[in-house]
Amino acid sequence: MSLAFIQSSIADDMISVDEVIRKSLHSEVILINQVADYIINSGGKRLRPALVLMSAGLFGQIKAAHHELAAIVEFIHTATLLHDDVVDESSMRRGRATANSIFGNAASVLVGDFVYSRAFQMMVNIQDMRVMDVLAEATNIIAEGEVLQLLNCHNADVSDEAYLKVIHYKTAKLFEAATRLGAIVSGASKNDEIALSNYGMHLGTAFQLIDDVLDFSGETETIGKNLGDDLAEGKPTLPLLYAMRNGTKTQSDTIRHAIEEGGLTELPAVMESVKSTGALEHVRSLAKNEAEMACKSIQHFQPSLYRNLLIELASFAVERTF
């Protein structure tokens, strides 16, 4: 089952989510509309809003409240992208120039703030304290993850545990919030809510681990960003940490220097080391384990289209090339 099939299965509901997004993003300030439209229309898998819908589908009909929540989750993700690309000085995302490279850093940061605040306005309109609690916590933890990642940059002595903490905060937390919200608004039991929360956390972790693999093994045209972007920023991702521990002294020294100094001067040698030490296979294996744990979390749900879609999404997360 492909991502296209998963997306087609919820296509009508995603159209409703897109309508909410476009209506809610409108501003009288032209620049806000230009930047917001640019990033919303720049493609992307829209996995996080899809997770809200599929999780809700486990419990019955997907309603307008779910569309609203899905849009809120996408807004939070969009705001983090706008800010991330400024912090990382990125020039390409999803195969297109980043918003900051077109409109400038100031516009990207300020429009990111607008998107965040609009998300919180929409949360208030839902008038559900549980929803607000989950989203406020997720937004705060994502910010902590960004700062942790910043602290880890150019540090070749980061432990696997410290790196995984960044993943859980920066990426997996919003996946977890999306699946939890689908359960909450559907009136699910506490056990079902926890199960879907665990599914989202493991899926998000698997997704980010594969992103780290693709940074050294993908094709620029396919993954939509430049190879070695993380290395250029001095980010000590798991493939690098594994290769540094398991390579020769020369390989280890090269990777350490590349992390500490940043840049892409040593990218060919680093990529060769990452491949020859089995680092990519190791991280893929970890991602597969996370995907299996995600699926295990929802095994108790009755067989249905939406449970099948969630299971297939976990498979896609580790098998994808983009």
C-alpha cells in the first residue's frame, strides 16, 4: 500500500482540512498571505493532520471538529518549519526554495509567529481544555527540542540517548499529539488515548530516523533537500554517531572533525564511512523497531480501514525514499 493510497482514502476529509487552513490563514497583511500561501502550497506529506483524521476514524465518523484540529496541528508544524529554516539557514525544502530564502529571515520568523498565534486562537474556539493542554504542551516541548538540538550542534560527544531525546521532543511529540487529539475529540477511553499516543510517538521517531538515513543515502531530487544538510550544520545525527564509534580511527577522526567544524568539505569521506560501517542499516533497523512498536500499540483496535491505514503508514515511514 502506497502513501498515495493512504492519502486517497482520506482525500475528502483532507479537502475539508485544506478549506479550514485557507480560511484561517487569511490576513489583511499581504506579506503574511504571500509567505503562508507559499509554504502551505509547497507540497509535503501532510502526515500530522492525516494522523488526526485516521485516529478519529477508529472511533466512528470524522467530524468538522477533527478537520479543525487537523488544521491546527498543521499550523504548528508549518510555524516550526518557518523558524527551523531560518535557524538552519536552509535554502531548500520539499524540492523548492525555502520561504526565508525568498522572503527573508525576518518575514519567515514573523509569519511563523502569526501561524503559531492563529493556531492558538483556533484552539480557544474549540473550547476544550484537554485539547488546549495537549497542544500547549506539545508546542512547548517542540521548542525545547529545537534548543536542545542547537546545544548539540558541533558536539561530537553527544550520546545516542541525548540525540533520541531531541527526536522525541522535536519531531515525535507533534505526531504523538496528533494521534492523541484524534482520540480525545472522539471521546475515546483513557487506554485507547494512551495507545494512540504511543503509536504517534513511535511513528514520529521512526520517521525522523529515516530522515537521518536519507540525509546520507537519498537523492536530492527525491528527498527535496540537499544531501548532507545535517552535516553542514554540524548536527551529530545517529548515523554519524554510529559510524564514529564503529569505524577506523581515520574514519572516526574525519567524522568528528566534520561535526565539530560543520560544512561539506569532508562529505564524500563521511558518506563513505557511514556506508562502510553499516551505520545506515543500523539506524534503519532502529526505525523498523519503532514502527513495529507503533503497530503493536494499536493491535487491540477492531480491524478497520483506519487501523489498516495507520499500520501501512508505519510501513511507509521506514520504507520510504523521500
